[in-house]
Amino acid sequence: MNSSTATTVFLPIALAIIMFGLGLSLTVTDFTRVVKYPKATIVALGCQLLVLPLVCLGLVLLFDLEPTLAVGMMLLAASPGGTTANLFSHLARGDVALNITLTAINSVIAVVTLPIVVNLSLAGFFDGDDAIGLQPAKMLQVFAIVLVPVGVGMLVRRKAEAFAERMRGPVKIASIVVLLAVIIVAVYQERDNVLGYLRDVGLVALLLSVASLAIGYLVPRAFAIERRQAIASAFEIGVHNSTIAIAIALSPTLLDNAEMAIPGAVYGIIMLLPAGVLAFAFNRSRQPSPEGSVH
């Protein structure tokens, strides 16, 4: 996957639009809800921040991926969930309020945990100074990429809630259009290598997706968390914001390694299948229940 104007310029723009749209949907309540309903949030975040990187590491070692792809997989595993997770949760009749809370909290935490996971991965898979990690100055750029657009969106919502509500739809459409355009251009540029990328990381990405969805649902259920919250957790943990992983990998001022973006790009397409199947299964297995807040 070669860096190009589409990936180095328009991808960050797409990510900024996506995170701005997320901010338009958030309020301070979405961050403070964890205090009132801690159990489901803590269990889900524990799975996301601790269990999932270990599972991804196990898959990387099992399939003996080359270092750059291994780091790309770990970068993906450390990326937070996003608005797509909220959509799947809604379709599956999960607790979307919990999804919003998890997305909000995890997006903040990821600014710290994501560089830690990436730096540990670089140290583990590369020898000596073969790779340069996300140092403190670069962590500030991760902060800017992930949280500044969210903060701007939240500020717009607070100052002009009616305007923010009207803009949520158009912003979501714009983010999808820009992201699809970037993906189409990138795939076209790499049309001769697509099958090779799928062969290299396709199975690992699929297994990570399935494992993430299963962990996100079964672990909360083992802790006696009710079904709708477990469904929300499954999609929050199983549907990563691969755009963040791709943008960090490709950014000339961050990792600047196009091959590290391959797992995120492959995962972003592959994960739609297991997530869609699971959403359909959850939707069919239980009668509709009213949308509500976290219980």
C-alpha cells in the first residue's frame, strides 16, 4: 500500500470529519454515565484495553506475521470503537447509550494506551533502532487527530444543539463519502497487490474480528451483565475505528509506514461480515425492546 495524496491528505480529513460527527452526538453526560453505571463500562473497557491486545498478540505470534504487519495488527487492536459500532448495536437492539459512553471514554483513554501498545510492539517486533515509535511529541499529534475534532463537535453541540442535530446526518454522510472515496482510490492504486494483502493478513483480521465480538459479548454475560449491554459491548469491542489505525500508520509525522496500514485496511472491510451476521442473529433471537439508557 503506497502513500498518496488520497491517503496522506484526504484520509486525515475523513477521520477529522468522522470524529467531529462523533462529537456532535456526545454530551458531558456520556462521559459521566460511567460513574452511575460502572459495571458494564468497566468490564467492556477491561476487555478492550487488556484482553483484546493479548488476543491479537497471540494471533500475530501464531501466524508468525512479519514485523510491520504485526505492529499494524497491534495498532488496530489498540484503536477504539467508533460510530459504526453504534450502528451495528442499534441494528442488533443493543444498548446504544452504553455504546456512546464506551466510545466517548475509550476515545480519550486511547490517546494514552494506543501509543503504549504501539511502542511496546515496535520494541518487541523490531531490533534496536529499526523503527521509531510514537514519542511524546507524536502522542500530542495522536491527541489532535483523535480528540480535537471530538471536542469541537461537542462544543458546537453545546452552543447550538439544534444546529448540531441538523448537522449530524449531513456530517455522517460526508464522512462516509470521503472515506469511501479514499478507500476506492487506495484500492485502485494497489489493485495488483490486493490479493497479496488479503493472503497476508486476511485470516488474522477475520479471526480478530470474530474473537473481539465473542469476547465483547461472552465476558460481560459471565459477569451477569444484562443482554442488551452485552450486545453493545460486543460491537464496541468487535468493531474498531480502523480509520484511526490507518491514519496513524500512514501519517508522515507519525509512523509513516504504509505496510502498517494494511491490517487496518483489510480489517475495515472484512469485519463487516461477522459484525453483520451477529447483528442479524441478535436481532432475530429476541423481540424488540425499547431503547433506553444504560442499566
